Amino acid sequence: MEKQRENWGSRIGFVLAAAGSAVGLGNIWRFPYLTGENGGSAFILIYLVFVIFIGISVMIAEFSLGRNTGLAAVGAIKTYSDRWTFVGIMGVLSAFLIMGFYPVVGGWALAYIVESFTGLLTETPEAIEDTFVGFITGSFQPVIWMLVFLVLNIVIVAKGIKGGIEKAAKVLMPTLFILLIFIAIRSLTLEGAGAGIEFIFRPDFSEVTGATFLAALGQAFFSLSLGMGAMITYGSYLSKKETLAGNAVIVTALDVGVALLAGIAMFPALFAFGMEPAQGPGLVFVVIPIVFSQMGGIGVLFGIIFFIALAVAALTSSVSLMEVVVAYLIDQRGMLRKKAVYGTGIVMAIMGVLASLSMGVIGPMPVLQVGVFDLFDILSDKIFLGLGGMFIAIITGWVVNKETLRAELTNDGTIEFKLFEVWHFLIKWIIPPAVAIVAVVGIFDIEQTAVMILGLVVVGLLAVFSRKLN
Ligand code: PHE
């Protein structure tokens, strides 16, 4: 076990870094459009239930495993049991899958910083919509922006995640928060905003299906950065003095807060402009520019700040994804940081190019019937993260010694964790079957059956051959 591990600069540094990992495109880009596609408030309610009863507990578990072992995902799990190491490997694979499409959207955010001051925000709503579709289906531009985003990741992760990222997060996360509050107020006061408020606050369960539950669970894990070891890795840098459970609650609250705020910022405006809620992935890139375009000159300034903040939020998340892979290569494969980062970066660049082009020139794949972008997205979010979270719960509840966990969560008995028994019960008895049920129900309900089967086969192979991977 490594004893001299580098720690976060301060408590607030850790909270911001972990919240930085959690708060990202998942909250501002993904949450609103999933809500729009899944019928609004019923989806939000299910998502909140999953966050409270599953998400927080899994986050506490991940922090505990990371800090207890002082190792990143794979090494941490291996410390407890060779049999379960594949869960760490699954996490590394999830990081690759997510980093296969995340930088594409990160690149869109970067591009929109430039678009904001080159006239996008003076256009009509229709033109703003057309611009987005035209942009993402193009070949050259989105690929370049994706690569720029990826290079930023490479530079930050090559330096080690502390320093730079902690500083950037300290300034830009609060900026983003304030900006979202401002946009929400603006959006709520638009004429015709009422329908949007109803859409997100009045539950209508008539359209809820198994697929809705699976989408909500996937979103809960994705948004909280759970199920693939990012929080194990971050926890491994956490000092022995911190309260793990307390930090988990704070990070979750911030994450959910930003997601809800993003919803409140977007839906009233969307309805006020008479647009369809099921916009898909373009939602934030269309609605927000339209809101700003109606404000005149100052709107341009807000647009620029908003997309800078969005890009930084994306960056503080994507570096945590890349760090999972890099920490694995350093801790388990003995690679030097720089080499690990460059190698990882090249693979991610290739994946990103394919994902970006799948929005335009290369269409859906045969058999699987989805494009590369969607393939990475569905595999990670609907299969790997959920099952990963389930396995992490099983490892924590059934493999790790309960008293070790109690000591870890109470800092060797020096602080109280009153809900320890409740947490342990949830992790051991409730969360594994709950996730399994949602996964099974979802699989039978989802349209992309071929992708689901592919994902399950990969997980199965990993589980069976895991010993050979060690
Ligand atoms: N939570 C991040 C977001 O919402 C994405 C992420 C997922 C980051 C998993 C790390 C691990 O954008």
C-alpha cells in the first residue's frame, strides 16, 4: 500500500475537485435533454430517488475503498479480492467509452464560445437551431474542436490532477452556478414559461416505462461520476482527517442542485419559445443561445461566459475520467505518468474522431443500428456504470470487512457516522438487487437490444477471464 500519496491541498480543494468531476456535461447538457425525452418531472422524480437511495451510498462506498487502500480503482479493488478485479478493469473500460464521446461535446462547448462572439447570438431562433445541426454534422470543425478539448485534458492530466485543476475549479464552478441562477430567473420570467414549469414540476407517470427507469439510473451514476472508479481514485487522494460521508452528501447535493438548476433554466424558456422538449442532444446548444439572443448586446457577453463555464465544467469532469485510466497504468502497470497520458490520449483521439464523424458522414453501424457516438454513450451509461455500481456495492457489502469500513468511515472512531448501519444495509442488501432489477427491466424495454447484448457479453467475458487480466 502506498503511504506517501499526494493529498488534496485543502478540504475545499477536495470537495471542489470531486464536485468538479461530478458536475459536468452530465448535468447541463445531458440531464435536461434526457428529461425532455423522458417526459419531464416523472423522470426527474425517479432520478432523485435513485440519487438519494443508491447514488449517495455508492459514493460513500467509493470514497471508502479509495481512501482505505490509498490506491486508484483497479488497485483498490484488487487489494480486497483478486476475484473482483474485473470491476476495476470495467471502470477503466468505462472511462475509455465515456472519453470516446465526452470530448466531442466538450468540443461543441468550446466552439460555441467562439460562435457566441461571431454572431450566433444575433440570429433568429430558427437560424440558431440550423447552425447547431449544421455544425455537429460537419466533418472538419467538430473534429478539430474535439481534439482541442482532448489536448487540454492531456496537458492537465500530464501535470498531475492537483494543482491546475483545483485552481480552475475554484473560480469557474461558482461562476457557472451563478450564471445558471441568472439564466433560470430570466427563463422563468419569460412570457409563456408556465408550461415549462409544469413540465418539470408536475409528475405525469403515464409515459414511464422500464426504459425510463434505466435511463434515470444511468443518469444518476453518470452525473455523480459513479460506477467506474473515478470516486475511488479521487478518494485515494483524500486525507485521513476528512469525513467521507459528509463529503459525499455535499458533492451529491451540489451535483443535483446544478442539474435541477439547468432544467429550470432551460424548460421554461423552451416552452416559451414554443419548442419541442424532446430536442435531443442539441437542447442546451439551442435553447441557451436563443435565450441570450433576446437580450441584445449583453446577451453576447453572457453567451461567451456561459460556454466558457460549460467547457470548464466539462474539463473538470473529463480529467477525472482520464485519470482513472492513467492512475491504473501508473499504479498497476508501472508506467510513467507522461507516457500513460500520451498513450491514453491517442486512443481517445481515435475514438473521438469516429464518434464525432458519426454525427454526420458516417451513419449508424450495421447490426447495432446506432452510430459510434451513441454506441459509446449507451454502453457506458446504460450498462457499464450501472453494473459497475452494483458490483462496487457487492464488493463493499460482501467482500470488504464491515469493521474495516466502520473504522474508515468514522476515522478510526474519532468521528461519528450515525447512519453507518443503514448505509451498510443498503449497500449489502438493497442496492445490488435494485440495480439488477432496473437493468433487467430496462434491457427488455430498450430499443437498442443489440447494443445491450454486446455490452453484457463484454462484461461477462471480463468477469470470466478476470484472473488472466491480473
Ligand atoms: N459526472 C460527469 C458529468 O456529469 C461525467 C463523469 C462520469 C465523470 C463518470 C467521471 C466519471 O459530466
